[in-house]
Amino acid sequence: MSILVNIVGLGLIALIVWWFWLYRPTAAAQSNSGAVSITVDDGVYSPSRVSVKSNQPVVLRFMRKDPSPCAAMVIFDDLNISEELPVGKPKEISLKVEKPGTYAFTCQMKMYRGELVVEG
């Protein structure tokens, strides 16, 4: 019995390590029209990866469907942006990023995670 408990414990540790440190978003959207809709639901941003051109204005339209407190905010640490997301109402965030790179966006607890990829 104790071997089974140890195996389950190790499996849970591996899952936690993967989720918080090894997971990379795969769903992607490109902004051709200047606007991207992102759904916040069930612990994820969908799409979780958004590609935009540098020096081009873009609007990220977040639609929060998840009522959990963790989903209440979206934070772009590297861009100094922090916005509240109301449940059931779209929240638009206008950006114009000059420097190419990958910018993470997360909830305040960093459980919801996404990437804004700015291409030169």
C-alpha cells in the first residue's frame, strides 16, 4: 500500500513541475485585423499564444467566462499592464509593443498563462 501512495505522490509532483515550469502554450492566434479575442475559462486562456507585429496597434479582447477569483485579473509584467476582467463582459486592452520578443501574460496567481509574441 505504501508503494502505491509513493507512486501517486511522485506522479502528482511530476504534474505540478510540468504545469508550473515546463508547460508551454501551443494554441496560437495571429492578429491581422488588429484585434484578437481571448477566452478565459477552465483555467486557460484560449488562444494562449498570440502573435503580433511590432509597432502595430493591436486590441486583445478578453472574455472571462470563469467566475473563479484567480481569473479576475490579467497581468503583463514586462509591459506594466494589469487589468481587471469582469465576468461575462469583454475587456479590451490596446497595445502597441515596439520591441520584438515574447511577453508572458498571467492571472495574479500565475496559474492562467499565455504569451504575446511580438515579431519584428
